[in-house]
Amino acid sequence: MIRLFAALKIPDEIGRALARRQMGVEGARWRPLEALHVTLRFFGEIREDVARDLDAELSTVRGRAFEIELSGAGAFSDGPDIHAVWAGVAECEPLRRLAKACETAARRAGLKADSRHYRPHVTLAYLRHPDPAEVAAWIQANNLLKSPPIRIERFGLYSSFLGSEQAHYRLEADYPLI
């Protein structure tokens, strides 16, 4: 079994700008630069043969290069259940089409449909029982976050290995957008 997801890598210069915002929430597990990405589709734990089929399907995804911009900040859940803070991604139709193509590839490889609403973002930290007031203050301080345009010319299939403190990611396959 291998834990996989499709994603867009965040360029280092954008990641460094995001890293400067990674403070102000006690106990937050801030994500390292190499872990910053925009998930297109999380596939979960799948068998190796299904992973090969998924790779073959993802390699057929076609699309043109496009640009995204990071915009705003937020958190998943609320009150004592807050579990992550993130940088948002401005609405972008080509990004939504790419995410949908990754979903279609997953279905063709035999995976179940993802029923969650797609909300593109970059997770900046995972949280365990944070002070909701600290999280609210962090969101307010970062709500005007805006990146320069980020050119997207490829996407990747990544494996995720859960460590004691955080997940570690490895690029398994790279797919160009023309």
C-alpha cells in the first residue's frame, strides 16, 4: 500500500514568503518549505497495482499551463475543532478543471469518488486543540495575503509517509501541462 496525492508544488520564493507568516499560534506544527503544495486530489492508501493504473491515467491528463495566485487565509473547522490554518488560492477555472481531471483519472483507475467540496489551499500548519482566539488573530493578521502570479506548467503525483511529527512527501511522477 502507498499513500498518494496529486498536487502543485509551491515555488521556493513563494514558500519563503509564506514561512514568514508561520508564527503566532502556540503549538502549531508549521509545514516546512518542501511540504508546501496545493492538493489537486488526495487518493489515500492504495495498492501498488492501482497506483500504477492511477499513474497511467494521470499521464493522459491534458491541459494548458496557467497561473494561480494565493489569496487570503483561513482555518479548517472552528472552535476547539480547528485542525489547520491555510493560505487560500484565488478562484481559477483552469485549476478547477485540472482538479476535476485528477478526479476523473482516479475514478478510471478504480478509486471511489471524492465527495468533499474542492477548496484549493496551501496548508501552513496543523493544529491540536489551539486557542481559537489565537487562530482568529492569525487569520485576521494574514487575511490580506496575496502572492504574485504562480505559473503552473506541471503537476505531480506524490507519496506521503507519516512520521512521528509530520508527513514526508516524495515526488513519484511528474506530468507536464502544455
